[in-house]
Amino acid sequence: MAEMFREHVQTFIDEQVVGREQELDAPDEIPHAIYDAFRAKNLANWWIPRAYGGHGLSLEESVDVVIDLAYADAGLAFAFFLPILSSTPIQLYGTESQRRTYLTEMARSGTFGATMASERVAGSELIRLGTVAEKVDGGFRLNGEKFFSTNAALADYFIVYGAMSGDSARFAAFVVPGNSEGVEILRRWPTVGVRAAGTYEIALRGCSADPPLPGNGLRILEVGLNASRTLMAASAVGIGRRIRDVCLDYARGKEVKGKQLLENDVFGAKIGQMQAELETMASLCRVAARDFDEVMRRPDAPEAFLHIGSLKSVLVAKMMCGQLGGRIAGVGAEALGGLGYTEESVLGKLVRDMRYVAIVEAGEDVLRDLLYVRHTLPAFLGGRR
């Protein structure tokens, strides 16, 4: 099933993406026609369970799908996999009615979900969220502003994270229909890379919401981030493989000291190191995805995830793929010489695209802190090695 799905994705890439690098790197317009083609081929939201009409691919199987997509264009890969950050909380913590409403529609027509968590002041300190949920007759009313929300302008629903009115230490996750009154798109961000995806600043002005998903909202966000961070790390593998192949293609037509650059020992050593790093990155992604899938298969998966929070293997994969991917991008740019610092080659785009892996959904310092506080220190104090 997974291999056949990847073949369909590759056909889509060949027909819709290859050769359109400049168009997909344009800062102004989202490539709606390509999004529509992805939906029309029944490829969108491939992880939705079969029980709700989806393909039901595991996260480990999704790693290879994202690698293939990111090799072609990381912005499209980002836009296409990120709804997993919104669908996972509904799959685990939503009511059956919510699952039937949103997951079934995601599988049937390829609609997006979008997440609203980050804020200008709070940054990575989500315990400082300023969005407030006030209880009113018939539900809740949300007010606040969200700094970054990818796919928000196209979303069929939002998962909004905020503090409960009167109790700033209690956080909750709310499912909000995409056509709700009070949701205002303030602007689309002009991003440095992954420009085929749209990321927006949003205002919530008296937006109505049903009762929140059960459980601590910030913990629910961490559960969803396990999936999206793993696939973001996988996108670095796809970008890195493309950088490697751009370098090899350049070397095939370049002579140094009377010999083809492909035969140069220094160049060969750099590409060999790059390959070792790519293999390491892919392995880390698969380990993280396998750990996630293992918990998802448990009958007590919702409770287990709330207890675990951020999986250690996911934090490691996200951080190391950001670091190693950045190194691969730097070596790739140097390998092309002056050409690597021009827009004559696609490499400049790939370098900019790669950078998002180390920044979006927690930078390296945040990931290091989570690894230390959540995993390393407790293991040490508990006598585990």
C-alpha cells in the first residue's frame, strides 16, 4: 500500500512539480493549481485512518513520502504534511462527531486543518499565551492574536491553543470551524524559504468555540508536534538529497586540473561525508516515527501520549536534521563555487528552504532544553543511564 502510494506521489511530482522551481519560489502567490491537483489525485492527508476514509499510512511510511515531496519542493511538502499537527489532536482527543466531521472531510476532499499556537510575545514560552478563552452560554469565546499559522487561509478548521479566562495557568485546545466569525487573517508572512506554503498572522476577535478537547492544551500540542516535527526532519533529508544531486550534476560538467570534478578526491570526500549525514538523518527520522507509531497503536494511546509529551527520539531527529541539513547546505553551496551564491542555480533556493528545519516548531536551543529537562535530567536523577 505505502509503496504504491509513493508511486502515485512520484507521478504527481513528475507531472506537476519538476521544472517549476522558480514559480514555487515566488514570494507572492500560493500555487493553488498544484494544491488542487494534489487533492484531485486523492493524495492529500494520506495519514488519515482508513476508518475515516483515508489511506491510513503510518508515520514511518509518511517519512518516505515527505522525503520524496521535499526533494521536489520543500514548501509543498511543508504545506501538505503540516495538517497532521491539527488532525492528530482530533484523532486522539476529539469526540467521535468531530472525527467524523473533520477527519472524514480531510480524507474525502483533501481539506486542511491549521494550528494556532505561537504568539508574538510568548514566542517559545507557550505558558505565556495571551489568547484567552472565556466561557459563555453555549460554549466559549476566544480572543487573541496568533503570530504564525501555516495553511490558515485554506483551512477547514483550526486547533486554537489558549488560556482559560480567570485561570492563566490552565491551557486548553479548541476546535474552531474555518468559516467562524471573528477569525481575521491579518497578513501572509513573506518567508525566506518554503515559499510554496502560506504562513499567516491571525486575529481572533470574539470567535465562538465548542468545549475544549479533554486534557492540558499544551500537552496536546506536544502530542501533535511529535508527528509534524518528525516529518519536518524528514523534509531535511529530501532537501539534502537534492543538494547532493545538484552537486553531482555540476561536477559531471566541470573540469578541475584537467580531470572531471567527479574524479576529484576532495570533492568525493565531501560528497561521501554528505551521504553519511543523509543516512544518519533518515535513520533518526525512522526511529522517531517508529516510536510515535508504537504509542499510537496502544489502546491507551491518548493517555500515554499525555503522559509522555514530547518523544525523546523526535526531539533528537528534529535537532540533528536541522544541524546536519544546515551543514549539507553549506557544503553544497561551496561545491558550486561562485555559482552557488547566485540565482542561476536552484541551490540558493535549497539552502533557504533547508534553514526552516532548524527554526520552525522550536529552534535548537528549545529542543536542547526539552531534551535536558524532560529526558536527560530525570533519567539521571532516577538512576537510569
